[in-house]
Amino acid sequence: MLASAGSSGDLLHLQVLLDRAHFSPGEIDGRDGSNTRRATQAFQRSRGLEATGVATEETWTALGRDATPALASYTLSETDLAGPFTSVPEDMMEKAKLARLSYSSALEAVAETFHASPELLRRLNPAAAFASAGETLEVPNVHTQPPGAKAAQIVVSAESRSVTAVDDRGGILAYYPASMGSEHDPLPEGRFEVTRVLKLPPFFYNPDLFWDADEHHAKVKLPPGPNSPVGIVWIDLSKEHYGIHGTPEPANVGKTQSHGCIRLTNWDAAELASLVAEGMPAVMVPEVR
């Protein structure tokens, strides 16, 4: 059990409350990091507070610290343990041979359900085996429902490494950390549109679109699943080859580069998919240099 006071306990509580407010810190891990600081800044701006990225007393009050506990109890079910679970290879050609790019274990699946790192769940539950139905776990007390309104537009910012869902009055419905672009594939600038939303999409791998692809690779269709390169959701954009999607590596979101597309955690991509509609504007703002 993490301490209820002190840096680790406070950081875990902050991450949970940001998540519940739909200002995602990405993967909840109880540790300080750039995603948590940026989410805190975005929340502070939305509430008219000084955007320091540090949780002041005014920030804690606005988040409702006293009313919402950081942790909740969860009982593992037979469904959680049923799988199927798959050891997914790194090589794209080998991935294509599988029927589904599933979670590797019940621990990974439950961790994504509660927006958490597997390592955090192990720290919270040191005696747990994550292998028996009826086993009770302590998990982050994250939100389970999306915001109540639909977005009017999406803003993708390379400067803050974020995707923001904005309502028709310019208010923030939800904020998500994101990986986007690189020196080889920088984020394009401009106003595009959402063209469609695909859930559990296959991934059509084309090595010609990847500057670092293996020269022996060929075009191939990868099966769907949470450990697909595009995760559980693809939000297609009117910019050719560009979309907003999930990822098999939530710990890297907001901290690594991409091959051009906009990468969110699976749970954030799923929530964003519920807020958008075909034809909705998607504004891309590259980093200022």
C-alpha cells in the first residue's frame, strides 16, 4: 500500500483526480513526470488558476481531493483471467502471423482497465498473484464515463504534446497526453477533419512509410487487438496517412516520438472516440522553433 501522505501518495492521488476530471496524466504510476505536470497545468488553466504544473492548495480544492479517495477495491473475475493472452513478438512480419494482438497477461489487461502501470498494481498489491478469480485488489479510483457532452473540435498541440477535446464554447472537455511526429515525420500544420472512427482496427503495415523499417519487410496486414501498433481505436483524419490512435506501450505516450500519427493510451483513445464525429475539425499546431 502506498503512503497516504508524502510524495508518492500525493502524486498517485493527483494522477487519479486529474484522470477523474478528464485531464489525463497518461499511465498512472504514482511517480512524478512530464505528463502529470502538463495535465496539472492544463487543469489549472481551465480553472483560472496559475498554471505552474505543481498542485497548489487551490488546485487540490478544485480537484476535490477531500471527497474522492485515490484507491478503490476490485475483485478479479473469471472474465479478467479468461484471455486469450498472447506473447506478441517485436517483428512486424511475425505479428502478422497471429490471430489477434492480445494482452500478454491478466495483469496487463487489468492495469489498462484502471489506467495504471502494471508495476503500480504490483506495488499496491504486493501479495497478489493476479491469477485467481475472487482475488481482491487495490486499484486507482479512475473515472468510468466520458464527459457528458460531445466535442466541437480537436486540437493537437506539438508544443504541449497533447490532444484536447474542446466544446462549442471553447471549454476543455478532455485533455490527453500524446506522442506525435519526429524530425523525420513532423506534425503537419493546419485544419483537418475527422473522417471516421474504427474500433479494434487491423493495421496495414507499409514499410515504405517508415523511415526506420527493416529493408526485408513487406506490406502486410496485422490483426487487431490492444497490443496492435494502433491499439484499440483509430480516428481517421483527412490528412493522408494520419490518424489518432491507441498504443501497445502506454508508458511511452507523451515521452517518445512517433512515425507521424498521434498516439494516445488505449483508454484515452477510446474516450476521445466517444466524443468525436465525422466532419469534426481537427486542428494541428506544430511546435514553435
